[in-house]
Amino acid sequence: MGAVMPSSQGTVATVNGVPLHAPGEQLDGSELRQRACSELLRQAAQAQGLLGVDDSASSDGVLSQDAVDAIEALLERELLVPEPDDDACRRHHAAHPQVYSNGERVLLRHLLLAVTPGVNLAALRQRAEQLLLELRCADDPQAFATQARQWSNCPSAAQGGDLGWLRQADCAPEFAREVFGHSDVGVLPRLVHSRFGLHVVEVLQRQPGEPLAYDQVHGAVRLALHNQAWAVALRHYLLRLAARSQLHGVPIEGDDSPLQQ
């Protein structure tokens, strides 16, 4: 890993001297890591002549369309992703019956801390993590409903966070990925991130769907394994880029960015 300098309040995080945010802007570790990954890839695309030297990073972390296209070309060139064979696909299908089923339903409730313009993301995440820990350790069965009524920014707060029985199609995709196709019951051990904010989620009951035969879902199984292999290849490539770079104020530790997945 290249040099990773510690950050302090007010410090601008950089990758090879390129700032990842505006001076005075405070981002949480997850957002900084994601911006760092994007900037590492943008600079690599420039170094390989896939992106013009006149392309520059923006202070809001949004890449130009030229940069997006160049990074796509870069990854197509650099990432060697083996295709899964039929035996691997069949083993994966057999090991994940809940994922490859039809009609799964989950009874759950949640506590949402919404991300709104101007919110202090670091403070919001800290509060969400504190609530998650409190609710995972709570002995009182009414604790979740009580905290949801007090803290949740969702209309369901009035019902103690109760969302009722839901199917996967009822939820935002990023929320559904964390809730469906798993066996956990109770307060989930990690915050669920969605376009709406940070969720503390409690699964009250699960109603499994009807298992689907391998022949019905082999395409989805193959795609899932391909995507897993692609994510591993991307992580290794980003680690190689980071090792050759100077990172300042970027908290590389953490499990919510490609560098750590």
C-alpha cells in the first residue's frame, strides 16, 4: 500500500495530490473510500492513454462521462475474470436455496436515519451505529418500537417501524439485497444502506419461497458467480493501484468499499 497519511478534522483527503472533496466538507469513511477508488481508476485510465489529460476530478466525486467510459475500457482490459464452470454453478445453487426461490416473504420493521441535504454524515452514521448496538443488545421486546418512534425518519415510525410482510419487489434493490435470500432473524448485525439513508432492520419472521430448479435459474447462478469473481478481481486491481499511490486522509480500513470486499 502506498503512503496513507492520517486525516484530521478539516483535512482535505487526496489521491496523488488530487483532492477528493471541497475544503471544509466532511464525508464519512464509506464515501471517502468510494471516491478514492474512483479517483484511482480515473488516474489509471489517464496513465494508459484512455482518458485525456485535460479531464479533471470534481470536488463532488461525480466523474465525467469521458472518465466513466475510460474506466469501463480500463477494467475490460485489466481485469481477468474466469467464467464459472457448470460444477461450480451447481454447487452455488445447492448452497443458496433461499436466493434461488420464488415468492419469499419477510416480516420486518426498521429504523431509518435519512440522509438529507446538509446532514453531518459522520454524526449520522455514529448515531445509527449506536442505535444498532443498543437494539442488538436490548432485552426489552418493545425497545425497537420505542426507538423507531423516537428516531426513525420513515412514516412507519408511528407504527414502531413496522413495515409488515414484504416481497423483494416491494423494496429498493440495495435494501432487498441485504434482507432477502438470507437466514438471519432478529436485528441484522450491520446497518443497511439505501438511497434513503441508514437503516437498522429487524427481521421478525421469514416465509421461504418455493425453491427453483437449477435448470430454471442457471443463467442467474452463472451471472452471480461471474459478478463475485469480477468484484474480487477489481479489489485486487485497486489494491495494486493503491500500493503505487500516495493516499492522504483516506481511511482504507473498512468493509464497505471494493478495497476491502
